[in-house]
Amino acid sequence: MRLALIIIYVVVCVSLIATVLLQSGRSAGLSGAITGGAQSLFGKKKGMDDLLGRITTGLAVGFMIMAIILTILAS
């Protein structure tokens, strides 16, 4: 059972890294900071970035839960 959890944990880790790297940058200099702030204020987001953001959040939560479970099992 512990080996299966470790394998799932590694898959979650690699998936989390991939989704973070696939996301576009939040700003591109001063002009990106101004327009990026306005876009987040008015809720304008690209479809793919929104999807990747949700996937990243889910994977991050899974990462934390799996880390806690594996720590408990190791002790």
C-alpha cells in the first residue's frame, strides 16, 4: 500500500510541475503589471489559464494531503 501511495505521490508531483510550467506569465514588465491588474480586477482570464489554474490548485491540495499521509505512515 505504501508503494502505491509513493507512486501516486510522484505522479502528482510531476503533474504539478508540468501544470505550473504550462501557465503563462502573470506580467510582462510595467505594461503587463498594469493590464494584468485590470484583468484580474474585472475577472477577464483566458480559458486555458483558468483551467490550468484550477488544475494546479487541485494538484497542490493533493500534494499536501499525500505528503501528510506519507509522513504519518513513515512514523
